[in-house]
Amino acid sequence: MRVKEKIENIDYNETKEFFKNRAGKFKTDNPYAVTMYQDHNEKLVRERNKKEVQKLKPLLELSEQSRILDVGCGIGRWGDAISEKIEEYCGLDFSSDLIKIAKSRTEKSNYFFYESEVTEIEKVLAKNKKKNYNTILLMGILMYINDEDMGIFLEQLEHQCMEQTRICIREPIGVGERLTLKDFFSEDLNDNYNAIYRTRDELVHFFEEELFQKGFQIEQEGFLFQEQGLNNRTETTQYYFILQRWRA
């Protein structure tokens, strides 16, 4: 089902089942297709990943003091992209299957992966004695969170942020209007798919209450890909925000 403009919840259990199926398709020679899809176009997966990292990683301004929290980390794609020496990387994902793969792919002692629902990140991090991050990555996760849980998630996320923190958000957005796919069968993925493609303004509305009022502001934003070949959808497009908070 395709729902335009109207607010419609998606079923988290269906999404979990979808990613369990995706994890079963993991291949070491094309690992990122698990969460970037395009199963039959390995070249596009590699090019999109390359362009995304080239554009966004410099904006993170990583250093040896960087403490990175990657929510919706999948198999650790962005963990792979970080070649710089950092203090810590922590990846969270609600898919136990993806977390299992992520753990198997790294031997770095300062990399940690935990299973967590988006409304339970505070509890999961506290349980594992993890806190205080100055770099937050939200790479294509907001589309899987219902409106009613967005405020809870962003509030818990802000609690993990240090006084000086940068948040990098990369999200597919609806072009002109909100689009929800609910139990929508995708021929490309050969599976039912659930996702919410909000407009840019809808996303900013959520940021205003939970992040802007806590000192964050938009430092930079824009369309991720300029190359037409990397945008093969007409109703959605990849967009990014860099949010920054500076406090003495």
C-alpha cells in the first residue's frame, strides 16, 4: 500500500522481519547491499556508498577525541568508513541479525555493537556503561520510526550528547509530499517493505522540539547526490543535515 500525505504508522515487527531476510542475503563481496539494497546493481551500491562517505565524512571533523554513536548502524557500513584514529565507535541497531554480522566484521577493540529498539537506546547504553558522544550518525533510520516515537527517540538521543556535539543525518525524503510504503511488495527486493518518507520540513519540525531547543542548530543541509545516475527514484531523494551544538 502506498499512502501519500496522510500519517500512517508502519509495523516494527514487519520491518524487523524484513531486515532478518536482508541479513540472510549478506555477501562478503557486496556487503553494503544488505542495507543499501540494489541487489542486482553492485556498481550502484559501491558508487553510492563512495559518494556518501566522500561528501559527509569530512563534515564530521573526526579526531582522536571523537566518540561516535551510530544509530541504525546495520552491519557497520559507516564504521568501515572511519579510518581515522578515534576514541570510540558504538553502533546500535534493532536487528539482532545485522548486529551479529557487524560484530563478526570488526576486530577493533574500540568498536562496540548492541541490539536496541529506538525507544530503548538510553537503557541499552546505560546497561553497557556507554555514554557521552560528540558525533552522532543517523544514516537512513528515521524512515523506520513512526511519528509517535520520534520525539521519544530524539529526546533519548540528546541525552547521550556531549555539550559540543555534531549530528549527521542522511535520510531519503519525500519530494513535495510525504509518502508511506506499508506492506508494499517491492519487486527489486522481492519482499514486503515498510518505510516513511517525510518531507524536509516535516523532519525539521521534529528537530525543533527535541534538538533545536537543546542548543542544536542546522550548520549545513542539502541534497546528497548531484549525479543524476545516483538518484533513481522520482518520489524520493537522499538529503542530509549537519546539526551542531556548541556550549562552553
